Amino acid sequence: MLPAPFEYHAPKTMEEALGLLDELGEDAKVLAGGQSLIPLLKLRFASPAHLVDINKIEDLDFLEERDGTLRIGPLFRHKSAERSSLLASRYHVMADAAPQIADPIIRNRGTIAGSVVHADPSGDWGTVLLALDAELVLRSKSGSRTVKARDFFSGPFSTSIQATEILSEIRIPAARPQTGGAYLKLERKVGDFATVAVAVHLQMDDGKVGSAGIGLTAVGPQNIKAERAEAALRGARLDDATIKQAAALAAEAAEPRADHRGSIEYKRNVVRVFTERGLKRAYERARGGG
Ligand SMILES: Cc1cc2nc3c(=O)[nH]c(=O)nc-3n(C[C@H](O)[C@H](O)[C@H](O)COP(=O)(O)OP(=O)(O)OC[C@H]3O[C@@H](n4cnc5c(N)ncnc54)[C@H](O)[C@@H]3O)c2cc1C
């Protein structure tokens, strides 16, 4: 099917883009990599009267560590995450997730920011950002506000972003020494969305867990932050009993539905097993292992 007719805008500056969104409101959609939006238009699940393409705006494709924060721009693409040596060395959960997203063609165009705003409960980046305790900077013509990733998602394909706003930056606390992470994803075949996936981010402090982040993909109406599991880890030594307890709490936080990919019990069990494995892998990496 062809998309319904729309007017195409290609602003050259952020101010121009925000002005257009302010003027057009709900009639407009931002176009980033187009890897979720274009299929929706073709299926006519969405028919905005205007598309505001942000790809012509300079300086939106960035990844940098500055002032204790990792900053990610709105046009930073999956493939750049996959190839980043910074992410490979210090943000393992992101480096693990990137090559598991879709296929190389989609990774060439799709952006982390677009994935997060799309808010597919089976999307991988939202979960990763929940584990990393990220913040999202939402800019509009009248200013900007910062929202925690945990407060951003509100249900399947829904978030707190307004039609007049652009996700202009993703902010993640810079990785300290003794930080490790992992992303484990079960998919039916390479390039598929997750049946279940688990993101783990650990910061060790003097042999104990300083902070822990655990996110769950495809086991609820939105990406889930397993906060009780995280709390059980904080301040604890990472022995087998602690790992098992956290994994059980993560499985409890999951709200899977039975479908052709598996039963509720099966998916919960995958969450439990992946959380155990993810914690062990993250701990190894925090101690300098692969
Ligand atoms: C076959 C297939 C397989 C896929 N597999 C996976 C997978 O395994 N895992 C996974 O996580 N994803 C998967 N995806 C989704 C893919 O990763 C998309 O790239 C991603 O969801 C959207 O990013 P985008 O830049 O293409 O956004 P777009 O498609 O351009 O936009 C998506 C939505 O976000 C809005 N938007 C985009 N950027 C901004 C911004 N900066 N500010 C405000 N609003 C914005 C748009 O208006 C739109 O509503 C798959 C997609 C396909 C087609």
C-alpha cells in the first residue's frame, strides 16, 4: 500500500523544525530513520498531513562523554552504536544490544532516539536506557524539559512526548571504573524482534554492588524497569544467592502474555535465566573480563 498524501518538510535548523512542529501540532510527525514510521505510513496505521524530516539538520548525529554524562544525539544510528569503540569498552549493554537490532539495512538508518519515541514494547533501546537510568531531553519552541526514561514510557507505543517536542538528547550517567553490562535477547531468527530480552548494567564498589539497572523487553505493555530486583542488588555482594534472588524478582516484574512465541511461564523463566546470566556476565566485565 502507498502512504496517504502528506506534505514533506526538510528544515535545516532545529529552530526551524521546532517552529514547524509548534505550528502544525498533531498534524505533523518527525521523520528520523523512517524504519518504524515509513512502514506505519505504508500500512496507513498513521496518516499525518505533514512530515518534518530532521535529517538535514547538522550536528544531530553525536555520541560523546562530557561533564560526567554520555550524550546521544537524535540522529545517532544503530550502526554507529554497533561500531563505537567507546560503547564497546565502557557501555557493554549498549554494545551488546546494537548488533541484535533488526538487520544491517535497518541499522544503517534507524536511530536510538526514534526507537525510544516509537516505544514498541518489543523494542530494545528503551529497555537498555531503563537499565542505564537514562534521561531524555525534550525540546519544543518554548523551551526544554528533562524526563527520566522510567517516567517516559506510558504503554504500548505511547510516551509522555508532546507533538510539538523533539527528543534532542539522551543522557546517561558516564560509566565509572568497575562498570559492566550485558544484553541478552531471545529471537526466533536473526533480525527478529525479541521474544524476551534482558538488559543488565552493574556498577561495583569495593566488592559490592554500587548500583544496578535491569530492564526487560517484550514481556509487558511497555519496556519494564525491574526496580525490586535492582533494589535487592544494591549494596550486596554478588554471590549465587543474591543473583538468584534478583533474577526471581526480575521474573516477577515481567507481565508477559502467552502467544505463538511461548507461554507466560516460559517467558518468565527466560527472564529469570537471562537475568542470572546477564548479572554474571556484567560482573565479569566490571572486573575487567570479556
Ligand atoms: C523489519 C524490522 C525489524 C525491526 N527489528 C527491530 C528490533 O529487533 N529491535 C528494535 O528495537 N527495533 C526494531 N525495529 C525498529 C527499528 O529499530 C527502527 O529503526 C526504530 O524503531 C525507529 O527509529 P527511526 O530512526 O527509524 O525512527 P522513525 O521511524 O523515523 O520514527 C519513529 C517514531 O519516532 C518519532 N521520532 C523519531 N525521532 C524523533 C525525535 N528525535 N524526536 C521526536 N520524535 C521522533 C517519529 O515521529 C515516529 O513516531 C525493526 C524495524 C523493522 C522494520
